[in-house]
Amino acid sequence: MKHVSLTVSGNRYEVVLEDEFADFVNRDLEEAGINLHTDNTADKLLRAYLRLAKQSTSYESEIELLIETLDGL
């Protein structure tokens, strides 16, 4: 288990996650412009969330297309 910590608008948040998931979360937050060692604004966190939401929607669409393709075989 690993700790994932970040500060948003002066408040420090910490969660404990499974190792692989924690590594993914840390990497994704950094790629989204979230600094894990200094304060972040709430809008940066919102943009990071929206980035993941967009990816999730794209993946769902791709999965649905694959299912339709397989059903047609």
C-alpha cells in the first residue's frame, strides 16, 4: 500500500491505495499538471478530473464498438 498526497487550496489530502493504482494516480496527476509537493488550485484538480472523464468516455465508446463488431461476426 502507498500513500498519495496532494494539497488543494491550502488543504492537504492523503489516501492509501494499492501500489500499482497509487503509481498510476501519481503519474496521471503529474501528467495533468498537478504538483504533488506544493499547493494546487481547485480548477487544476477539476481539469485533471475532466481529463480522466474524457478518457473514460472514449474507452467506453471503443468497448461498445468492439462489442458490436464481435456481435456481428
